[in-house]
Amino acid sequence: MTMYHVIDPDTAEYLSRWVRHHDPVLSEMESYAGANDFPIIGPLAGAYLYQLARMVNAKRVFELGSGYGYSAYYFLKAVGTTGIVHCTELAKQNIDLAREFLTRADLWDRATFHQQDALSALEKIGGSWDVIFSDIHKKQYPETIELAYRHLRPGGLFISDNVLWSGRILDGKDDGTPDTAAIKEFTRRLFAHDGFITTILPIRDGIAVAMRQ
């Protein structure tokens, strides 16, 4: 699994000590990511997603990009037995893996996977959501802002991963790729948006948390 260090690695290790879990299914999901170099948010960011969802009493969560369900695991735990989490993923193999892992974690019955483009899925399903989490192709990031705003309840959270992009957003470290340009534009637009109050935390690869006003 690729590791990102936007803070000192020793500090990251120290912080990670306090959020270690004891769920064998989640451990298997992390082992799969390591063995297959599959990017996941990891336990430190996962615990933060869980906390955020609980803080706003989330019962309806929509994920833009879900992989094989690692972040969905934390949201499903947070929303409880009366909540739902909608997930989006194009690869059938990943959806099948999510079904396997989340079934064994006794969470699958509250998860709904859509095998289609994430933005199109949210447009089609519509509705109002407590949390929208984005971890899709970075070139699509700027498109997510207005979409999330339209579909979040007031006080709801729009959470986006990878916004520090391993430091490539910094002056002198920009690699000139479309992904990096998109993340920088996304960040500019998000902070400029009058409908959101936004903070970026340097957890793992950077997490943006924007509360809809």
C-alpha cells in the first residue's frame, strides 16, 4: 500500500497508536490493500471519518468512489443500524470484494453499491445527505463541489481525500499533471465557496472537511 507523509512519519505513527482496532475483517481489508498496492484511507483517517459522521448524527452517507468498501466500513459503523451508506465503484471485482468483507463484518445489508460513475450516480439518485465523501479520480474533483452543495443538508459535511497530494500542491513541487492542477483548483474553489465552511487537516494525504451552511 502506498503511504503518504504530509506530516512527520514518527508523528503519524504516534497518532496511529491510539486508533488501532481489533476487527479481523478490517485487518484483512488493510492487508489486501498492502498486498495489492490498493490506496485506502487507512485506520487514522478512517477513525476520523467515523468521528465526523457521529458528530453530525449522520444517517445518510453518499460516497463518491468506494473501492472495495474500506471507507464505507467506517461510515456504516457510524450510521448505525438505522442508517444507510450509498457507494459508487466501476470495477465489479471491487464490489464483489466489498460484499465479501462487509457481509462478514455484518454491515452489507445497509450498504448500496452503484456500479457507475460516481457523479452520475449522485445526480440520478438525488436526495439530501448528511455526509458526502469524495475519493474519485482527481481530475473530477472540481466538479464535485456544486454537486455536493446541492445534495447536502444544512450542517452536512462534504469530505474529500488526497487534497495535499503528497505535497505536490506546494510551490516548487508541482509535477505539472492534470490531477495536481485539478486538486489545486478544487481547493481554491472550495475555500471560495460561500456555502461552505472549510478546513484541511494534514491527516495521511490531507482531508478537506467542508460544512454546508
